[in-house]
Amino acid sequence: MLSDDLEIKPGNAPVSSSVATADMQENLRRLDRLANLGLVSASIAHEIKNGLVSINVFVELLLQKGEDQEMTEIVRRELKRIDTLVTQMLRFSTPKSKTFSQVHVHQLLDHSIRLIEHQMSGRMITLERDYQAVPDVVHADESQLQQAFMNLLLNAVEAVGNNGELTIRTENVTGVDGMRRLKICIGDTGSGITPENLARLFEPFFTTKKNGTGLGLSITRRIIEEHRGVIEVQSQAGKGSTFIISMLVE
Ligand SMILES: Nc1ncnc2c1ncn2[C@@H]1O[C@H](COP(=O)(O)OP(=O)(O)OP(=O)(O)O)[C@@H](O)[C@H]1O
Ligand SMILES: [Mg+2]
């Protein structure tokens, strides 16, 4: 059963608190929560699938008995629909292997912008591209990186509402470690973020939107960190926000 299979142990990371810094502990807590999230969805999907199998058997029996053919057909059709949904959910919650390649960030940004353009149409939103990075190539899973860009772009569009400005900027920087990095900044002149919300921004399920899931930023951060990158945010309530991704240049 679900309750027996599920093992949720918050804060069970094998690191002694005397060596872990506050940042490390926070990171581990976050990883825990994300791992649990995947575990919970997979377990729930699995349980629903088990339930569906037995319901299906009874529906087949009712059909054979010829009792209320029409209603039984409806039940059967809906069961099939739920089964398909749950199969997709299971597929989504099991970790996918990544396909790494050389990704041209400017092309991928352009493509992502094209995909969210219809969300901006009919509003007074201007978009400025300031692509400075040369080269603009990173080693990444293109579709995951696109998902990260789109999450940030959609948040920016939602934050500006009916009028405002989005700025997409890239540049190369050399860190104190001598490594060359590509910085991708997605800025908006939208609502901005209050200091208390800023602290919870990347938590799974944290949302201030009526229909938000609060998963966009936690997924984005996971993707960037799995690419050995960093994501940061600067924001001022009422003025706007800028999300900054930093990744190693290929
Ligand atoms: N560019 C931004 N400007 C202002 N607030 C933002 C911005 N991006 C994120 N936020 C805040 O962070 C919260 C979490 O964002 P996240 O993308 O994780 O979830 P969401 O946008 O609420 O829901 P979903 O992404 O599932 O539609 C948002 O609800 C919003 O309060
Ligand atoms: Mg979002």
C-alpha cells in the first residue's frame, strides 16, 4: 500500500551538522524535498494504476453480463483516460537520462522566445535582446535548458502584466577560478519580489499565483544545477526582477 511504501524522511542527509554550513544544509533540505516529490508522484501513480487494474476487471465482468451497456462503456472509456494520464505521470517522475550536446544559447533563447510570443501578444510588452556572449556554446541537454529558459520567460511575462519590458542579456565572464562562464540574464520591469518571498522562491509548490503550481522555479534550479550551473535572482518589489544563470563555456 501507498502508506507502507512511502518513506519520507526530511533532513535525513548523511552529513554531520558540525561540518555542514547553513547553505549546505539548506541545499540538502531542498534536494530532499525534490527527491521526495518524485518519490511521492511515482508511488501515487503506481497505486492508482493498481486500483485501475481491479476496477477494469469488474467493468469487463459487467460488460459480459450485459448490464447497462452504455454506462459501463462510459466507465471503461474514462478508466482508459485515467490510465493514460497515470502512465504519463509515472514516466515524468522517473529521472530521465540527459542527452548532452553543444548548445548554441542564443539560438535556443530565440527559439524559447518564439514559443512564448503568443502569451505576449495584445499587450504592451517590449522585448530587448542584448546578446554579447562570444562564444555562446555550452555543454547541455538542449530540451531541459529550453524548459529552464521558458519557465523564466513565462514568469517574466506574468510579472509584467499588461505593459512592461523584458531584457534578455548574455555575456562571457571569467571567474576568480579562471574559468570562463556564460551569463544569461532574464530581466523584467514587473511586480518584483518582496524580501520574504525571495527567500522561498525556489521551494517546490511556493506560488503567489491563483493558478500557479509553484514548480517552475524549483525545476529550473534543478536543471541548472544538474548542468553544474548556478541561478541567482536580484529583485526589488515594485520595480522588477532579474534571474541570472551562469554556466561553464564549452
Ligand atoms: N519574474 C518574476 N517576477 C516576480 N515574481 C516572480 C517572478 N518569477 C517568479 N516569481 C515568484 O515566484 C513564485 C514561484 O514561481 P514558479 O515559477 O516556481 O511558480 P509559479 O509561476 O507561481 O507557478 P507555475 O510556474 O507552476 O505556473 C511565483 O508565484 C511568483 O510569486
Ligand atoms: Mg512559473
